[in-house]
Amino acid sequence: MQQLPLVRSHLRRSMLLSILFMFSILSAHGEVRLLRRVSLGLAQHWSVFDFWGSFDRTAIALTPGGDVLVFSARRNGNWELYRARGWNTERASVERLTLDGYFSTKDQRDLDELTTHLFVTKDGAYAVCVGDAWWLKRVHGNAVGNSRADNIVAVVDLATLKIANRIHTKDLHLFDEFQEVRLDANGRILVIGSPLGHSQRGAFVQLAIPSLIPGAKCEYNSVPDKTATTHAVAATDESCQKALGPVSLENYLATDQPIITRDPPFKCTNAAAEYCPQPYEFTRDQRFGLGLRTEGHDALFGGWVETRAVAVIFSTKTRSEIGELDLDKNRDTGPLLESVHERIYLLVLRNSTELGVYEVSGSSD
């Protein structure tokens, strides 16, 4: 009985240490809380004419001025571009532009994949809205014949929110089996084509913004060296040189990487994770990064089933996690991370038409 006060003293000390430990964890990690939801318009409901949801595709982007752009596919071919301004305030406003003439359910026969892409020029003057369609006939699940690809590219003047120009990439006379569209470092639209199953060949054309006037077509081959490493080699020297200037073909075709180096790597706090997520994009001030952690299991008949997706926010200064948010992999698009007036926001689009604005608070950079 005489030892009871000593035991109580140890218990109080243990509880105090536990509280201090938990407080240190909470103070080291920001709280990700829902600030508001901004409605962009009516959601596209499921339709028997789009049984597999091929047209439930959305892309989201931020302008240099901080506006949120959302590009959504529609089954009737009249796709939508939304612009949300002041989304981090009580006076958020939404504008809508209808972009007609895109792919619709009339193009659904043998449609194997449909995706949307949204790019914004560095000066914030134009948005590039891309609808990417890929057709491949299948019989009993097996591919039959050659595939066919086409992209509809529309340039939108953000000052007036009107379409400046539009083009079908199939009219550029590249390889029709596979095509890719993205922005290059010089602010031009890059359209790459290659024959499916023949990745050693390729060609690209650059499109000026906003005119969409195509430049010279550069054709190239992927040639292996003694170590079996492949290198892109120009097949049409003059036109490739005209398109590339002083930049090498390999460097030009390489996918852009985040500005911040990953050495040393960012640290994760989940000791049970099979791998540590790394940021794939950063806020404009480079102070915070966004990564993605996924969880899942092997399917019964092969493949992988994703059961959970988590957005992870990193501090660039400490190179460690400061917060996370569970995502609904079936309904959420994005997320995007941005820093506005020293406040960190995580933007998640749900069901193509509801913008969730989350604030990461209590964190330190």
C-alpha cells in the first residue's frame, strides 16, 4: 500500500508523456479540413447509352492567376469548360463555356478509351482543351485489326472565355494508331503519333497557340545502342532541326519532371506502407508538394484492385508529410495543391461538378 502513490506518480508521468507525444505529432502535421464546396453545375447522370461510363471524364487545372478550370466530357458532344474564381472566399463565382463538336455516343462503336486533358499556357492567356479518343475493334475480348486515334483540340481565350480555334489531330497526317497531345516547354501544343506495336517509329507536329497553325513534321526512329538502350534519331533531319532548334530530340520528347529534385527523397510517416509516396507536383511557390498513396490487393484472376487512394501533402523544407486526405477513387478528380496568401489549399473535384476546397492548417514549412 505504501507504493501506491509511487505507482500513481508513474501513471501520471506516463500519461503526460503520451499526451506530449500525441501533441507533437499533431503539431507536426497539418489538419486537412473541408473549407467549402463550390457547385459548378448539374452532374451527368448514368445512362444506359453509356453503360460503362466512357464519357464520365474530367480534367482540372489551375491558371497562373489562381482560377480553377474544369473540363468535362458530355455524351451529346457538347463538352463543358468551367471557370471558378474566388473559390477560397465566400464570394466564389462560376462561369461556363460549352464546347460543341466533341466526341459523343455516336462515336462509341469500338471506342476503347476516352480521356480529357486540360492545359493552361504559362502566361494564363489560353486554355487548351483536349478530347482524346482511341478506337480498337475487339471480338470475344481479342483485338482485331488496327487501332485508330483522334484528338479534338480547342484553344480557349481566357480573357473572353471564347473558343479561339479548334482542330482534329487526325488531319495532321501523323500515325493514326496512337496519338498524344501535351504542351511543350516553349508553350506550343505538341502532337505525337506512333504506330501501335511499332514504338521504334514516331512523328510529331507542333501547333502554335492560339492559331493552331502546324509547324514542320519531324519523323524519328528509336534506335538501340550496345547496351540495348534506345535513343530517338531523326529520320527527317531538315524538318526535325527546324522544329527543335538547339534542343536535342531526346530531351524534347522527354516528359517534364518536377522542378524540385527528389534527392534526398521525401520521407513518409506511414511505417506500414509498402512504398513512400513522392510528390508529383508542387505549389507555384515550391514550398509544398502533392503525392498519392494507393492501397489494394491482387485480384482473384490476376491484376490489381485498388481499395484506397490518399492525397499526401509534403513540406519542401522538411521533405516530410504534413497532412493527407482520403479520396473516393470512383468520384474524385484531381487533386490540386495551391498556396494562396500563405495558406495551403487542396482542391478535389467530385462527380465532375462539385469543387471541394480543403485547407491544410497547423502545418509548418
